[in-house]
Amino acid sequence: MTFDTLRCTALLENLDQVTGFIEEAADHFGLETKKKFGLLVAAEEAFVNVCHYAYPDTTGEVTISCGSDNEAFVLEIADSGAPFDVLSLPDPDTTADIMDRQIGGLGVYFIRTLTDLVSYRREEGLNILQMVLYKTGEPRS
């Protein structure tokens, strides 16, 4: 699988550039509108998390990579910031009354539920969050 890559500073002002890059790659792949919208929400949440938490006392770089084959669209978001597995956070209690819910935590929930497969790894000093969307909604068995 070949990946197209965008590198930018992990600043919120680069969010439009990041989502535009991902949207263009998803369109090229032929991702249906509903799945593409979910991917963009998940990607925005992941990028914003990097901007807010990966580099607490400085700014750093984030690498966005998009690749696809006939069955799957793959998005990877990598940063060299503080090690953090976003998937280690628990899901929020979405059944609780809205007034009783804790603030925050929905971003990770969106990342988990709006993609078909999501994984995290720490490799060579990088946090790498990978999100996969299958064209048919399910991986081939």
C-alpha cells in the first residue's frame, strides 16, 4: 500500500489543511459520504488531541498519512510527542443523563466508533494512531 503524506506543525490553525488533505484522499479512494464524514470527525478529534497534549511545553510536528487498496482506506497520524495511547482511555458512559456526564472523553469514543478498526503503537519514538475504514464496512475474511 502506498501512502500520501502531509507534515505540518501540530497547531489548531492547521486543522483545515489536515482535514482537506484527508478528504481529498478519501474522495480519491471512493469512500462513501457517510463513512467519509465519520472519518473526518475521528481525524479531527485525533489531530486536536495531538495539538493539545503531545507537545505540552513546545510545538512539534505531526505526520498525516493516507493510503488505500481495493478494500480499505488507512489513515495514520504520527507525532513524536509525549508517549500516550489514546485508546487506553475508557469509553464515556453514553447512557448516563447528560447532566451527570463528565466533560470530555467523547473524542476518543468517536475515534473508536466512527472507524472500522483503530490501533495505537509507539514505534521509534513516535505515537502512531491508525484508523481503517473498509469500503464494504467489514474486512475480508
